[in-house]
Amino acid sequence: MSKLIIFDLDGVLVDACEWHRVALNQALKEICDYEISLEDHYTTFNGIPTKVKLSKLSEMGHINPSQHELVYNRKQKLSIEIIEKNATLDETKINMIKELKNRGFVVACYTNSIRKTAYLMLSKIGVIDLLDYILTNQDVNKSKPDPEGYEFIVDFFKFKKEDVIIVEDSPKGKQAAYASGCNVIEVDNPSDVNIDLFKEIL
């Protein structure tokens, strides 16, 4: 029986969490003279969309809401520059997805990144044309930790939840994955993500 595997992107298929952190902090420093500490990044901000991060920062009294658009636009520009410079072809991920598809699996990606950066990263590592579906935070009403995106992909392919595996790394991503009712594989970083991750089901 075929199964559906849904990968998160940042921290799962691509080691991009640090890229996003650096880009946002540089934008915040330039425009608001503020930076998110490493501790706050991992406990509060990791795995959620930039606009949600900015709203939280305003709620916490760190930045003015009037600065959101400037910070957001600058962060996206910096992210593109960092991805262009650092993302490279990843034969491990290419071979993993090819093997899964050869075994009859449907393979998708759901990310809290925006469409432009997500597609760029997937293209740079060489897997964008191998994926059966790509969903970004611009394609859903409620981003992670809400399970909407995962539930959408499951419904789109008409799979039963017991036949779906989600691969996640961040706390917010794991929350969304478990809330979807699907099977979840937790990983620490992209180096954990290779064909051996699925040896039990293969």
C-alpha cells in the first residue's frame, strides 16, 4: 500500500533555520536596533512565520507595529541573498526522495516559509521537481502550529491519516504534525534526514 510522506523544509530538508534567524536579526538590528536572543529564538520563535514573529515582538514591547513592513521586506531580501550564497545541491535528499518515489510513496513538502524562499531552497538543493506537492504559509489561512496545512495535503491526496508520515524538527512544526493525527517522525536537523530514516517502513 502506498503512503504519503510530508517533509517540513527548514531544519528538515534544508539547514536553513540559522539562515532565517540571521536574516531576521540583521533586519531587526538595522531598522529597530533590536535582536532576538538565541534562547528566545529556540524557545519562542523557531518554526513560526516572520509576520507572526513580528507580531509577538510587538506584543512583548520590543518593536513598533509601524516597523513590521520594513523589517519583513528587508528580512525577505536578506534571506534570498543568504540562500543564494549557501544552499547547494544535496545528493542525499535527492536520492532519498527518488528512492521513496520508486517504492511508490507520494512525497510532499509543507513549510512555514513564504513561497519565494521555499521554492528557491527546494530548487537549489535539487528536489523541487521530485516533489508531488509543495505547500507554503501563503497557501493556508492558519500556519503552524495549526495543523491546517498538513490536513489539506492529506485530504488533497485522499489518504487515511494512518498512511501518512510527517517529518518535523521544530516545536511548532511538531505541534502541527501531531495535531493532524498523522504519524510523526521527529528529527533534530537535516543530517538526520536520509533514506535510513524510513528503513522500518521500507
